Amino acid sequence: MPALPALPAIFARLHQLLLPRSLVGRVFALFALSMLIFVGTGLGMFYRHQFLQHIEETQDAAATLVEVASQAVEDSAVIGDYDTVKRTLSTMIVQSPFKSATFIDLDGGVIRAQAPSDQARTPAPAWMTDLVAQALFDVNRVVSVGGKDYGVLRLSFDEEELAARLWSLLLQSAGLAAIALLVSLTLARVLLARWLENLGRLRFYGDEGAASAGLDAALSADAPLEIREAIQAVNRSAASMRDQYGQRIAALMSSLVQHKSALDQAAIVCEVDCEGRITAVNELFVHHTGYTREELIGAALARVGAPLAGSGRAWSPSSSVWIGEVAVPSRDGERQWRRTVVPIFDGAGQVEKYICIDFDITERKEFEDAIVHNAKRQGLVARLGRKALEAGPLQELFEMATQVACEGIGVGHAAVFGFDADLGMATLQAGAGFPPEAAGGRFAHVPGPASSERLARWGAGLLGAHAAGSSIEVFVVCHDRLYGALAVYAPAARTFQEDEDGFLNGLANILAAAIERADAKKRLTYLAQYDALTGLPNRHRLSSCLEEAIAASAAGDSCAGVMFIDLDRFKSVNDMMGHSVGDELLAQASRRLQDCVRTGDVVARLGGDEFAVVLPALGSADEAEAIARCIVEGLARPFMLQGQQIFVSASVGIAGYPHDGRDAATLLKSADTAMYSAKNSGRNSYRFFEAGMHANAAKRLQLESDLHLALERGEFELHYQPKLRLDSGAVSGFEALLRWRHPERGLVSPLDFISILEDTGMILPVGEWVIAEVCRQLRAWGQTLDHVPPVAINLSARQLAHAGLPDTVRAIVAAAGIDPRLLEFELTESMLMADPEAAVAILSNLKTQGMRLSVDDFGTGYSSLAYLKRFPLDALKIDRTFVRDLPADSDDAAITKAVISLAHSLNLKVVAEGVETIGHVRALEAYGCDEIQGYYISRPVPPAAAAALLRERVVLAA
């Protein structure tokens, strides 16, 4: 069912249809509507007044008649003359507003009289009859004489007669009003038409005089003043509009001329007729095509520009705008234009001519092609990069690199060469487009300025001049080492562009990174399984070899064994002569061990001064014993180190499969236990494992148990080693060192129990005791001495990792009541770099409390200078390994000077540890070191001896 139109739309349509078009019609319609409303309102008010007045008069007349009739009826009713009553009623009803009169006596008798009907009257509408009936009601009057009732007189109004009279009055007055309205409207129409017809004679006159004369001639004598003024106003407005439009047209023409000139300067423009032939060209068109104007005029536009591939159909005359890209032949070569052909229409809507506007986009297209090629090359580089990240075989990466190079440069041949500088040879490691037999080909090559020429000559000799007419090479450099080159060959003479060289360099960089990663992987694999100092397998590699030996033994009838070897007194040599001597001792010991074992046996270094030997395929225990004896005797011979003989010995523990353990871990543990048994038996011997050799483990457990009670029993004490200022020779501070005075073993070395404290976590309560004891001692010194220097405390890794350390220190210092600036905390590089962010937070908290902070054993660990700058440090302590060979060792001297310079540039104090000779002192003084510490000054001493040192103004003479 179609939807009905909306009421607003219907009203709008009616408004359009009924609204007069002319001004006269609209004015007349307004006047007529006003008159209709006026006349209608007046007639309505008149009719209402007449209606009410007529009803009122009728009611008054009826009341008079009722009074008269009721008197006559009463007189007749008393005497019972009902005929007289009837005649009275009949007489009364004539010419009255009643249609009937009725007398009803007390006995129920009825006397009725009807008014004669008037057939000639004009009947009124039913609605008017209803109005009259609603305004008039029947009249009832009781007939009584002397207080006695004789009956009821009832009179009924004739509503139709009354309504007919009112209707006749309405028709007569409406007719008269209609005639008057018609006459008024006719007169108004005539006058409006006459007055407003002067607007049709409105004309424009160029000047005031002509306008006045023309106005008088055009208007009739009775034209209203307003019409005259309106025409004059319109005339003035028209004159102003003429001037304004004239100025605008002139400005528009000037703008069009300027736009045409600008278009001629900025674009290549020509005019084309309806047949597609050029009729006019601007100077740029002539310049860019290279043809003369005479050659171009009359030529077909299609001849000056064919559509580019993929640009769509060629232009042909039509009524629509054509846009496309064309290739234009010119005397300087082909150019690419962006062309727009616009049709120009005449007044009849037909194409009159065409305007062709071109822009030279040759450079832009070349740039776009370059972007596409570059994007393609970047994609190839990314693809090779993804291949490199897979960390697959280098040979696959080299082959892919040659294929990518060919695809990116657009050639058919590429190669990756590897250089061997020692042999002066180059090897073809991968090639694309090369014959298969060329793979692995070698030729003489010495890296240098002529490298590119040699590679190009070799490629041309192998491929032929037709396939290798030109080439470009980029070199692959890994860790400042020239690894090889990536070369591509073009079949003809060609100048390679800078972007192509950059593309090949990108490939070479990826190859270099992959080669470096492969080398690093090999190096890490080696370091993960071999000891860097001795070149022997490490603990991890030893476990693998031992498991292989166990598996082979389980599969056959032979046995397998393992030896655990520890160098006796190695720590003493290392401490007294330095780490470099200790390292040389370990290297020589490893060579002697290898001389003692059989072919197929594996010698490994487990760490420190511990070695192990895997003995696969042992025939008997005697065979293992012979090897152990050889090792003990071989290591007992003197070692020549720094021009002097050094004597050490070895303790060897032996365990065999399967009776001493059925897996590698158990065998190693058994051999270790046997080794400790040999060491406890006087060293310089060997022992086979026995079940009762777990005493050493029990001893360690006992030592750990004693440590748990040592703090409670007060067995710990502190010794203090002084630090001296080199410029004054005065004590500048102390380092507090923990000692354990065992009730049975006496003074236990820190090397024997510090590691146990670390492993068990007891270092935290013991560390708190150390800080509290140092604070107590500082307070005691302050009560007896004039000057108390700061005391340094070594923090362990566990303490630094404890988040509550700053609060613990604050509470201890506050309880002791000392100046927090008298406390200094020493930390190692490795501890700081384990969690730099957390270390910065904890150290900053300690620094804000006033404590000093220093890095101990600087140079032996690893650290980031960026983090070193962030740590709130006060001093660096140079490790004894860099001091012990001063001033003879130039490397140690250079390192020491560099550390001192670095520290001073960061405003840090420098303290050198391990100062044991006057030569150390003089060298450090010359290098600008601030403070020194070592046995040359003093060994660690008890508090009383430390106080005695403080009383001496100068401990070290200048």
C-alpha cells in the first residue's frame, strides 16, 4: 500500500497552486480575504443579536397571551362552560407563537386547539429549528378560582414557524451583504489594477535627466507617490549595479589574462580543434618538445604523446575530460607527461575546441621507479637478514646472498669470496651463475688496493668477457678483520650507481654480522667446554667425557675411572707471588698432567687449582695407580717461575666405575673425597676412594655447625689494616677485616669460613655484627683520640641484595651515636653490576645518610662506565693484581695510570691495594695515586695496635 503524502507537503502544494502570481492578484486576494472575514464576522454577530432578541420578544408575548387566556378560561371553567373555553383557546392561538393550546380538567377531560398551518412559509433548516426548540419551553398554567383548582392550561410553541421567520431574516441580510461585498471587491480590483499597472512601465535611464523625463512619460497622472519613489529607487539601484558589474567584469578579464599567463609559465599548453589537430601552442610546449611552432601547428595531438603502458586508452575527441600519462618523443629523447584534455563548449552545448594541459613528470617517474627498486632491495636485504637470524649454516647464507645480489642489481652472476691472508689465497665460497666446478676454486690474492681488480680479472677469466664485462665488489669486514668480498658481474660495460653499492654493502654487513655471530658461537662453545687459561676441557666437558667413558665401560668388560687432583700450597704461591705467577704455574701443571696420561685419557681443569682426569678403558687398578704416581711425581718437580724455583705438590683422589659410583656425579664426588683424604694424609700423595672417606664432609659440617654458635659465643673479632695518604704519610683510614678465633683451632683464616657464611646466609647477622662492632670501636676511639679516621667495611653480595640494608645501618649508627661519615662501605664491581638499578637505589640511600662508598678490587670484574658514573661513589681501590708487578710491568703500569686518571676525572679518590715494596710506593706516588694499603705499611692488626698507629702523626716517611 503506497504511503500517503505528508500533510506539510500537501499544504505546501496547495499554497503554490492558490497563491496568485501577480502583485495585483496578491493585493486583491489579501483585500478580499480581509473583507470576507469582516463581513462574515459582522453577519455572525448580527444574526446572534437577532436570534436572542426574537426569542426574548416571543417569550414576552407568550407570557401576555397566557395571562389573558387563563382569565377567560377560569371564568368559563367555574360555570362549566367548556365550549367557551374551547372558543377562547382557538381564538387565542391564531397569530400567536403557539402551535397548540390544551386545557385538562381535574376529571381528565381534554380540550385542545391547533393553530392553522402556513403552507407558504419557507422552511428553516433543522439545525435552526433545534436552536429555537432549545431556547423555548412549553408553558403550563394551573387554572384556579378562590383557591380551588379546575385544571391545567398547557401552551406549546411553534418552533418551526419561529425558525422559518429567523431563517428568512438571515437569507435577506446575507443577500444584501453579498451584494455590498461584491461591489466593494469589484471597485477595489479596478483601482488596484489601475494604480499598480505603472510598475509594468518601469524602465532604466542612464542619467538623472533622462530618468526624470522617462518617468513622467511612463506614469499616469494619478499614479501613487509610492510607485513613483519605488521606480526611482529601482532606477538608482540599477545604475549602481551597472557600475559594479562593469568593474567586476573588468577585474575578471584581468584575472583571466593573468591566469592564462601563469598557466603558460607553469604548464605545457596547446589548443586542439574538434578533429584533434593542434591549433595553438605556448612557448613551453615548443621548448619541451624541441619542435618548431610551425611543425606543431596542424599536427595531430595523438602524434605528440602516446599513452604509457597501463595508462588506459588513447585520447580521442569527445565531450568528456581525458586524463592520462603519455610518452612524448622529443629531440632530446623520450619524456613522460601528465596530460589533461578539457573540452570547451559553445552556447549551443557543442564542443568548440579542446585545451590540452601537460606537466613534465619524467623526473618524478624516475624517482618513483627508484623508490620501487629501493623498496625491492630493502625487501631482499630483510629476507637475507631473516635468513641470517635463523643462525643456519654459513654456506646456505652465502648462496642466498649471491642470489639476492643478482636479483637486486639485475645481473646474472655474483660470488662470495673468502680471503686467507696467511696463505695469500682467495676462495670462491658461493656463486650464482658460476659453473658447478668453480665451487671452492682458489686463486692467489693478497688483500690491498688491487683487490677489486684481481677479483674482477678472475671473474672475467672464468665467465668470459661477454658475461663479466664489468663488476663491483664490496668487502666483508668482521671485527676489523677482512674476511672476504661480495662481487657481482654485469655482462656489458656498466657504471654501477651509489644506491647499488649501498645495497651490496647492506648485504655485506649482514654477512659480516652472521660470520661474527658464528665465530662468537664457536668461541662461546669452546669457552663453555674448555678452560681459557690452560686450554683443557672444563667441568662441563669433563662430565660429558666421563659419562661417555661410563657408557663405554657398561657396554664392555673394561672399567672406567676418574682422578681428582688439587695442587698443594698453590694459594700461598698465588698470594705471595701474584696471580700472573699462579696462572703460569697452572699452565705448566696442565702440560705436565697431559704428559702423564695415556692417549685417550682426558685431562680437565675444574677451576682454581683443581684438575681431573678421565680414565676410560682401565684394565686394572694398577694401571690407574701408575698414572697417579706419575702425576704426583711430575708435579712434585720444581717449577721455574720468574727466574726462581717454586715447589708445589699434588693430592690425587681416584674413583672407579662401577664400584665407587654408577654415574658421573657420584664418581666425581667419590674422587673428590679421596683427594681430600690424600691432602689430609700429608699431601703429595694419592688415594683410592673408600667408603670411610667422608670424614672431610663431616668436618665441613662441623665447621658450619661451629660457625652457627660463633656469633653467639663472641668468637668473632675484627682486625684493622691501615690506609695511608701518599702526600702526607698519615693514616687516612682503616679496613675492618673479620677473624674467627675458634676455641680449639685458634685463629681461623677467612678463606676457610667466609664462603661458608655466604653459602649458609649467616653472612647477614655476622655482617650486622661487623657494622655494629666498627661503630662501637669508632666511638671508643673518639673518646681517647683527637682524630678518628673513617673505617671501611666490606659488604657481601647477600648484604647488598638485602633491601633492608640502609635501614639496618641507620639504626646501628643511631644507636652507637657516631658520625655516619666515619663509615665507608666497600663493594666489588661484580656485586654492583649484578643488579645495577637496585644497587644505585641502595647506595644512594646510604650516601644520603653520610657514609662513604668505594669499589674494591677495581679492574678484576666487569662494569659499565655509564653505571659507574651513576653510582654515588667516593673512591676506587686498584686491585693487587695490577700493583704487584709495578713498576717493571708496563701493561700493569698503563692500566694503573688509566684507572687513576679515570677516577680523578670522575672526582673519585684512588686507593691501591697490595702495596708490599718501596718500588710499589714510588711508582704509585709518581702516577698520582691518593692512598695506599698493603703489607708494606702494616698487616691487619687488633684495635689496640690500630690506635697506636693513629697516635703516630706520620707512619710513612716521604
